[in-house]
Amino acid sequence: MSSAPYPWLDASWQRLLSTRSRPAQALLLAGPRGVGKGALALAWAQALLCEEPLADGGACGQCPACHWFDTGGHPDFRLVSLQEKTSKEGETRMATAIEVNQAREVVDFVQLSTYRAGFRVVLVNPADSLNLAAANALLKVLEEPPLNTVFVLVSDQPRRLLPTIRSRCTRLDIGLPLVDQAVHWLAGQGVDDAMNLLALSGGTPLDAQRWADSSDLDERRSVLEGLARPDQLDPVTLGECLKTVSPQAWHNVTYKWLGDLLAVKLHGSVQFNRDFSEVLVQLGKKADLAKLLALARTQANEGRTLAHPLNRSLQLEAWLIQYRHLFD
Ligand SMILES: [Zn+2]
């Protein structure tokens, strides 16, 4: 028996395996981030390429095809994803879109005959990052896929896919796991405080695990300890002190903090930062709703420009002044 990459994916995994002899030629794995769609897609690709599959259709992990797959060199497999780009100034960053040249390579790839006798698999992740030209190039082969070719598209935001692409795909929705199941799994991974981290991650276990593994938790604590006491907050000192927090972590933490203040204001409960529930409930009651909405909106917009902080401590200071005014 093969097992799903994560226990909460078991039903989806069994469903996929039951189609192994006649798999969907274009499969769309859709669902929230952090639930393991990418891992499921890879396991499925390997199962299709394996040359000595187990009785249930899962990959054996031992045959030459599995070996090539594990080492990233299976000749009948392509992963299409966001690539790193280097600017003229020598800065390396992640591309924001899957571009047309990548899609054209796939089109060429699927026209060739397969190296081995079995399937050929193209995995596109995140499929919603295909730019328009790339999506259109890919659409042509999705409409008439060559024999034994399987496309697997993975997306957190399937609505952003071209409707024509979506309609070509057999869709498999992956939902959030049950809280008990996720907490149990996290505890098994050695994550302390699984319940709080799961809440902080909006119920997605892989994000919760990432929190636990990173230094972000310490950063989060230092940010939130400042925000928890607005009456004692000195924007200049705190702004200077928090300037080493990465813009992404800062955004993530403060965005959820404001979200919790709004949640308290609107329906009296905390969604993300359960370990700060008491303080959030008090602050939420005091906060001015109009100012809170305005700050949350600015914060949402700031998410788009994270990569370009100008004067970081000044920026933080301005934010903290605005934050303090919520409680005037
Ligand atoms: Zn195998």
C-alpha cells in the first residue's frame, strides 16, 4: 500500500490512484495554500511514471523511473514553476509569472515521443502564475493533449486561471484538514503549541509547521509585544528596534493582528493570534473602527510593495504612530 504525502490527503490520494490506469489528461488540484497540494501532485506524477507500481497504483520508490524521479532527472517529467531571475544589478529574485518561453518548452516537450514506454507528466505549479501568453500557449496542448500525456495544474487561486484552461481540467478540490487531524499531525512532527500555530496559519498545517521551524516566531513575538501595549509604545524606539524584522514577516504579523482587532470589533472573537486573545479583546474594544479599517486597507496595499522598503525604520515609525492613534 502506498500512503498519501500527508494523512489528511488520504481520500484525495485514493481517488487519484483509482484513476491510474486512465488518468485525467488535465488535472487541476485546487485548494488553499499550505495543505500539501504540491506534494500530492508530485506523488501523483511519480505514481504515473513508476514502472513497477504497487498493487494500489502508488510508486514503488525503487525502480529506475522512481530513482530518476527522486533525483529530479526523469526524462518524461517536466516541472513548470516560477524561476529565479537576476536583474542587471545582479539582484536575484523570484519571477512573479510563469512566462511564455517556459510554456513553449512544454509544447515542444510534449510533441516528442516519450523516452520510456509509459506516461509523460507536466506539472504546473502555481498554475495561476501563468501569464496570458503562457496560458494561451499551454491551452493549445491542453485542448488536444498528445497520447499518454498528463498535465497536473496546481493552484491556490483557481479563479485566476483562464476559464478556457479551467474548463479543460478535471478538478480535484483539496480542503483544509480537520483541526484535530492537523493538530495531531503537527504534534507528531514535534511542533509545540500546535493549536495556536494552526490558528495563526488559518488552519493550514504546513504553514503552521513553517512557523514552528523558522525564526519568524521570535520576530512575531517581539512585534506583538510592542503592539500589545499601545499606551506605552514609542514609535521611534520601536521602529528602530524592529527594522531588522523582514518586511514579509512584519507584513504577515501585523496584517493578522489588525485582522484580529477587526474580528474582535465585529464579532467579539480572535481568529489568528489566540495566544494574545485577552489583550486583543481589550484593545479591540478600544480601537476606533474607521481608523482601524483605514490602517488595514493601507496594510493590504503595502503587501504589494514588500520588496522595496525605502527607509525602513521611518516607514515603521509612521505605521506605529498611525497604530497608536487607533486607541486615542
Ligand atoms: Zn517505481
